[in-house]
Amino acid sequence: MLYELECLEGRVIAELLGVPENTVWSRLHLARKKFRALWARRAR
């Protein structure tokens, strides 16, 4: 949400959450993957 809707940079999100920037990108990747799977199931 912070990246897609609020247009915050990964570095800023990492600072806000207190996690490494790589963690932000890996969590974003997993969230997108889950969303695609849910969307595909819904489309059936």
C-alpha cells in the first residue's frame, strides 16, 4: 500500500517500518504474488 498507493520509495518505507530495504522489496514481491493468485482464482 505504501509503495503502490502512497508512492513512497523503498528506502523510505524501510525507515518507517524499521526493516532493511531488501525486506521491503521481498515483501512487496510476495504480496504481488499472493494478489495474482487470488485474482486468478476469482476469475474462474
